[in-house]
Amino acid sequence: MMTLKSTLCCGAAALALLAGGAWAEDLDIGIKAEISSADPHVLFGPNRNIGGQVYEPLFGTDNAQQPVPGLVETWELVEPTVYQFHLRPGVTFHDGKPLTTEDVKFSIERAKTLKASRTFATYLNDVKAVEIVDDLTFRIHTTQPSAILINNLTTFGIVSSAAAKDAAEQDFLSGKAAVGTGPYKWVEWVPGDHVTLEANDAYWGGAPEFEKLTYRFIANDSTRVAALLSGDVDVIDEVAPTLVARLKSEPGMQVFSGTSYMLNYVALNQHAEKNRYVTDQSGAPIPNPFLDVRVRQAVSLMLNRELISDRIMDGLATPAGQFVPEGMVGHFPELTPPAYDPQKARALLAEAGYPEGFNLTIHCTSDRYMNDAKVCQAMGQLLSAGGIKTQVQTLPGSTFFGRASNGGPNGEPEFAFFLVGFGAANGVADAALSALAMTYDEEAGTGANNRGRFSDPEVDRLANEAVVENDPAKREELLKAAETRALDEVAIVPVHFLSGVWAAREGLTVTPRTDVFTRASNITAQK
């Protein structure tokens, strides 16, 4: 029997220590990005950040995104495509009902099939069926052997099958369907303002440290810092690089930072014959230049990643040349960021038939990622200097993501060149390859975030082979080949990995997480 008790012995203790004894204090947290949905099976980083404390996954993760025991205590491989799991006994939902395998089966099937702009289908692509053995034992049958099934089961929350049956967004928003097993209970979401959670004193890991959590949505970086300094909030996330020094100099303030999994990358439209955001010098439409790999390569060479990291991000970002940062499965030191080379970029443009360049409008969020609008402006200037006359449009995330995903003709992605982010929620590069570089296929569950619609059969083949290969050396070889091919063909243009930066009032300690979540479990009050 393969038991997480033995292989991840410290995990259960870590989860239990999240809670200790209840701390008679509320915690107000100022965060940059608002959730997009109250439904726990709508995939979005801020949703997982907050919702993951209400709806627990089958396996938890430590601060480095490595699986630890959670709702599942032990598991074993029955056959190459059959995995058997044993639930932790005595776990109850917020309404007092016991957690059973019926809830697990319902949650997996719902997370896999939910119709939404972003879902967990990528992470459940290999799940063929969920078989109930008894109330605490279930089996997952996969379509093929999976080297990352356990990692994938850390990504989505388990809901009550009774409360969530036929539930829509409003049911979760109102609290009717908002029934999980986590250390906190859902109270309310006031769009544009805050989400409130309250402690679940009956939590299987012990009562939480804080009695109430209030997440206040404060998109503006300076306003978020001002809220911390004034005492309106106790902790803030995504501290802007230009504000770090100020906070460090303020009495009673502390700053915490750590490596992040969040990749900021450029997606290029590789599916439309024409796009209204690309024109010739007179403003007339032209054939889509990004269908030519030489143009995509030229764009990548025009981006001075070192300059962006040093000057725009003040060192709080690491230039990227691949899908995941150092320390994660699927990172390869030899896949270095392309060197800034505007001369070679111009030569590639000329070779592709654009000696005078073209006109381009690029799009970015203004409130989702650290310094996103400033990075966008810097990219616009670099592209213009490289021969592509560029205009910049920044949009709030609430508008941007819908248009980036399906705002174009026939529900296709709208933009030509746009900056977005992706963090491998399961902690391995397979997730990034599947979501960003594999062919968009709703039925197969691949390309879920492939808004550029890049498609290459060789990338698909290599990535598919890597995910089923359990021999570590062979798997590493396949992952490297898949990533190299995708990067050579410029499936995406990696820009940088963000650092996670938090600030807190004196008396609170924030332990950085690679997924940059700000949860009660990584905030400790000095007593």
C-alpha cells in the first residue's frame, strides 16, 4: 500500500497545526484581485485562494505546492489505471453531515464537466470514472496511467452532493450551496468590496486561529498600502515593487516575499486569418502576421526581460524562458530566457515579409498582476523600438478575461497580443503544457487556457507521453522535449515569474507560498 502517511508524514501534522486553538481576533486582508465566482469549480487563482478554505481538496498542499494528506489519508495503486483511496474518517461538512464517497464522486464529476470559461477539466482529463467501494473508500479509473494524478487532486474542492446538486452561481453566492469541509464557512460576497468567512469550530484539524476572515478587494497598489498603514486591514498581498522600501521603513510594518509559480506570458493570436488589432502602416487590415513563427520569434526577441525585471519590477520578478520556475517539476536550467536582440528581431520581420513592421494594439490587465499595466507600457515601447508600432490598452480583469477568452467573432479569443498569467496549480509543468501549449480541445480537456490557439501535433504527442510515463528519467526527457518544441514554435512568449510579496502589521507573520495564496494557514499571530 502506498500511504501518504509514510511518504508525506509531516503533512497531516501541518494541516492540523493550521488551527491549534481559536484566536479571539478577526483578520482583515487586502487583496489585489477579486474572485470571479462563488462556485468552487470555476477555476481562477483568487477563487482558489479564498474558496480553498471553505471547500477542501482531496489532498492538501504545503507552502511549496507538494501534496500532503487531507481528506484522503492513504491510497494504493490497484492496477496501472485504477487508484484506490481511503477517506479520513470523522470528517463532516459545515451542515454537520458526514463526508462520504458519494460527495467525492459528485465533486469530481461536477468539476470535470462544469460549463464555464475556466474549469478544472485540464486537471481531470485522465479521469474515466469514479467507483464507490464503500462510504470511505473509492477508486478512480483513468484512461491511461497518470504520473500526476495525486498532484491534480490537490487543485479543486469537494462539495456536498446534497447541497450542490443542480446548484448554480446564485446558490453558492447566497450560501445555499456553499457547504464544504474546510476550516472556514462561507458568509457573504459583496462584489467589488469583500468576501467574509467565519471559523468552522468543528473542523477536523482543530478550530482555526482566527474567528473571522474578511478579504477586501483593493485593486490599486497605493490604496492597498494605505489601508494597511491606516489599520483598515492587517495584511496585504502583491505589494508593488515601488512600495516595498516605504513599507520596510514604516514602524510596525513587516514585508515578506518568496518565489512564485505565477508566469506572466504573452499570448499571440494564432488562429484568425485577420485580426482587427493588427494593421498596416495606414491602418488597413492585413493577414495575421502571428501565424508565421518568425514573427512570433521576433516579438520574443524584442522583449528585454532583464530590463523589465530590474527596472519595472525592481527585481521582484525573474526573467522566464519556460513554463515553470526553478524548483518545480519540469523546470530545466538549459531553457534560458531569450536574449534581447532587436537587430535579429528586425531581420526576422523582414524575412517574414514585414521589413517596415506593422501596427499593433496590445492588451493587458490593469488590476490582476503585480505592475501589469506598467509592464504592458514597457512592452509597447520595446515593440515600437523594434519596428512594430504599438498602442497599449489596459483593462480591468473583470472585462479583460471574458474578451481574451471568447470576445472575438464566433466566440473565439478577441485579442492579437495580450499579457496574461498562469500558475501550475498542481505544481508540475504538465499542467502548463496542457493548458497553454496543447491544442485547444474542449472534449479532450486540453488547451483550456490556450487563448492564442497554438496547435502542434508534436507538442501534443510529447506532452501526452510525458504525463503517462512513470519512469522518472524517461518522463523528464519527454517533458523537456515537449517544452523545447513548444518554446521553439513560440506557443507562448514567457516574460517573467512573479515574486510573491506580502506586508503585515506587527504581530503577524506571513509564510510565503509558491501559489501566492494568502490564507489563514500561512498567517500566524504572535501570542
